[in-house]
Amino acid sequence: MALIHEDRLFPAEPATRDLARRLYATVRDLPIVSPHGHTDPRWYAENEPFPDPAKLFVIPDHYVTRMLYSQGVPLEALGIPTRDGSPTETDPRKIWRRFAENYFLFRGTPSRMWLDHSFETLFGLTKRLSAETADLYYDTIAEHLARPDYRPRALFERFNIEVIATTESPLDDLRHHRAVRESGWSGRVVTAYRPDPVCDPDFPGFAENLRAFGEIAGVDVGTWTGYLEAHRRRRAYFKSFGATSTDHGHPSAQTADLSRAEAEALYDRVRKGGASAADAELFRAQCLTEMAGMSLEDGLVMQIHPGSRRNHNPKVFARFGADKGADIPGRTDYVSALKPLLDRYGNEAALTVILFTLDETSYSRELAPLAGHYPCLKLGPAWWFYDSPEGMLRYRELTTETAGFYNTVGFNDDTRAFTSIPARHDVARRVDCAYLANLVTTHRLDEDEAFTVARDLAYDLARKAYKLD
């Protein structure tokens, strides 16, 4: 018995499936380019063993914990730390057993596919996880994690990761990236600049963040000019640690292009803590346009990830904090929201702005037509809730006819779960090969072209879009 089938995600029709297999054979072993993600740089810097199966697969993975929580499993029972330090479960085996006895909840989900891929390919487990096999799984995984070849750097190499980007705040001193660099290890781990803590007035601790921002940049951020200079200095510092991109996770895609006097007055209101909700949105909007201008100056690729209604569950946020599975997609406008930025920079071929969405209705109506026209725009892959076989297929179907393949940027895994990286890239490569095989067998693409595009989608487009060469 195997947990994963060799023909998973391939078409059922024999001729199309055969072509999908042949396409996949040419890309399955290509190096992994992971230009955007949220793995912890400490792992690569310190190269310590992962502590136990629960801390590797359950506690940090909000895809896992949100499903269990939706079925009434308390987050305390899963070992999720509370903000006030009140007790939660600390026995990793108990946490693992609770996960195992509820594993059936993941039937048909991408999480199940990623987890099964890891269980079989990394740990040789072929019996399905359940209450009955919980201890077998725990003991097998724990035994492997104690071995040197299961430490982060060894797995990085085993996964054939060519480059991985982590994501850090401007307030981060990048000590772990420095440690990786000074260690002499050959693995390429770069950072990405995510300025949300100092661009979003609604971000927790915004006023204190601004103060710290000025200190770490060595600039007086009491003025709009000083604030912008602090960004330029921090961006340059991040570039010195390999950054090729910025990342912006705003509630909306709204941009603005204020006059200098208007921007100075807005910043003064925001800095002093008197900003209204409208001011906060306008400040985020102006920041996006300013960041685009800076990207044109310093060459950093700009990523915009709007549309997540973060911390939708106030009780979970109050007790456990952010990133606990309570972020929910919302409707997102791009055509009107991006127009101020595009009016100013949209025709700049030297600028790359990669757009993501959690609103699939915008793919064919807004995003593909925008990326199919403006030289600066590219489409990021199916993201977050839609990082799934069906989501990836819908993405190709809704964007290719208008934006083509070459206004997209390949795949990125956007994950905190390290062991899921090869599984996610494998899913993307299989889905793309299935899509391409269907184009060939319905006579919309020549076979030789399909083999070229398969490699582009799996490897070349990401390297090019994120300037990783």
C-alpha cells in the first residue's frame, strides 16, 4: 500500500495522461526555486534538529490547526501558545495523537496530499495515519529527526532547493541570515523586505515600530522625508543579504499618488496616532506607490498580496495572536485600486510588480487583462487557500487566454511548513503538466512547445521574475 499514487493529478483519459507523464518526467527533478516563503531562517542558521513530530507538522501549520479547530478541537489541546502564558498542552505525543485521530478531516484537501507526500517520501510510512497508527508514526518520525541527515540543511539539500527566500520585517537585524553567510554552508537562503509593520497604521505596535525603524535605520523618521529615507536604507541592507524582492500584505490593493504636501500631512497624522480608518487606508495606499518607485530605483521585485481579512476571529486573536488560521479571503478590486500606481509607473518595463489574489473572481475579469497589458505587471501563482490542485487548474484556465504563460511567474510555495515544500512544488508541476497535455491533445499547443513551457513554469519563470540569476 502507498499513500501517494504515481499518477496522482494526471488526466484520466489515456492519451492525455501518457503525455502528462512524459512532460512531468522532464521537470520532476528540476531544482526547487522558492522565491517567496515564510520558513524560519533560524533553522538554516543554527541547523538544529527539529524537536519532535508535533512541532514539525502540527503546531506551526495553520492549515492543520484551523481544520481541527473548525471541528471543535481547542487550540490549547494542540499546544498553541497563548499570549498571556496560560497553560496549553505540552506533551508532543498527546498533541500528535489528537492530530492522528482527527486525520480523516483532511480527506480531499491539499493538506492531506502534502502531508502524505512527506510521510511516505521522507519517513517511509505507507499505512494511513489514524488513531491506530499514531504511535507508529510518532516513533518513526522522531527516530528520523534525531539523525544528522534530517537536520534543516541536509533536508534543504535533499529537497534539491536551489534558493529559498524568507520574509523579514524592516525591524529585523537579519542575524540569522548573517549566520548562514558566515557559516560557509553553500545553501542559498535570501531574505525579502516586508514593511507592513511600518506601513500599516493598523499593525500592532505601529507607533513603537516607527520609533524602532528610525533607530535601526539611523534616520530621524519624524518627517516624511526621513521616513522614506529609512526605507531606502533598510532596503539596501536587505539587498546586501541577497534580497531580490519586497512583499506587501495589505488588506486591499488600494494605491494613491499624493502630492508631497498631502503625503507629509497624512504622515504627520498617522505618526502622531490620530489617524482615522480612512487615513490608515490612504497611508497604506501611498506606501505601495512609494515602494514601487523605490523598486524602480533599486531593482527589487515588488509583490502585492492583498485581500486577506486577517484575524477575523477576535477571540482567537485576543488569546493566541495572529496567524492562527482565522484569516479569511475577501472581495478585492484591482482595476480601480491600482490605477494611481499604474498611472505613474505602469509603463515601466524595468519595474516588476507581481500581483496575487484571494479573490478568484478577479482573475479573468481584472488581473489577467491588467497583466496582459501593463509592462510592469506579472501574475503570482494561485495563493494560500487556492494553493491546491483545483485552484491551480482554475488559475491556468482563467488567466492563460488573456495573459498567456509569460506574464506569470511560475510557482512559489508561500509556506511556513518546511517539509511541505517539495510536495507543493510536485503538485504544481503535475497540475501544469496535466494542463499542458490537455492543450496538446485538443490541438491548441504543439507538443514540442508543451515541453518548453513545462520547464518554464517549473523553473525558469521564477528565476527570471525574481531576478535570481
